[in-house]
Amino acid sequence: MKKTIISILLIFLVFICAGLVIPEKLVIPVEGASSNDWNHNTFWYEPWGSSGVHKGVDIFGAKGTLVQSATSGYVIYTGELGKGGNVVAVLGPKWRVHYYAHMQEVTVEKGTWLSQKDKVGTLGDTGNAKGKQPHLHYSIVSLIPLPWKATSETQGWKKMFFLNPHEKFF
């Protein structure tokens, strides 16, 4: 019994470590977009409505523009959320969840494996972006806390989980 538990823990540890060593190189998830298509200072900007602070970047473009996977990964959620509208969550390298929101159309299904640049959906204005300029809200959430990133800012403790996408693209 004791050997079985140790074996299971060892397999679990190897599995976790394997996810951490997979390289992470991201592409901008809106086809044709450049760093000129979002405000570099909006990550952790406040005040930001009922969310308090903005935990991602909004990449603007024409409605219907292709939204592509920023990295390879496994689709863990597709659906509709109040603020996010049509959303997709992808578990990628380093145990990070890549969150795509406000899409007009979602073109992937939960349980799908994506390669970098695979189509995820199209740019839109769903959720609390309704009636605003079409954009993709893109966030990166680390499932493993990075305590050195926490700050004394509003909700600063959450910075150990939310990473600045702008810094990851370059």
C-alpha cells in the first residue's frame, strides 16, 4: 500500500514537472494584430468596472477577424459567461490558462487539442463589450502561484496568478 502511494505521488510529481518544462512562446492571438492594437498600460489598470482592475489586454480589430490560439494547449472550457460573453479557456505550457473573451463565434470544442495559431473563434463584442468596439480580451492565468509577483496594489495578491500578456508577446 505504501509503495503504491509513493508511486502515485512520484507519477504526479513527474506530470507536474513535465508541464513546467514545456517551452512557452506566444503569438498575438488576433490575426494580423500588432502591439499597436492594444493599450500596453491596461493590464492591472483601475478602476475597471465591477472587476476592480483589468486583468488582461484588449486587442482591437474588425468584427469577424480570426482569433487564433496564442500557444498550443488543451481546450478546457467553451461557453458563455456574463462579462466575457463567448469565451474559450485553453490549458497551455507551464500550467497556464489562456482566456479568450468577447468572441463573436467560438469554433473549437471542449476537449480539443490546439496547436499554436489554430482557429479559436472570431473577434466580437459579446458579454459586457456589447455595443463597444470589437476586441478580444486575452488573459493568462497561472495555476501555480508566483508569489514574487504579488504587490500592494488593489487586488495585488492576484498578480501571482495573472500574467501580463503584453510582456509575454515580446
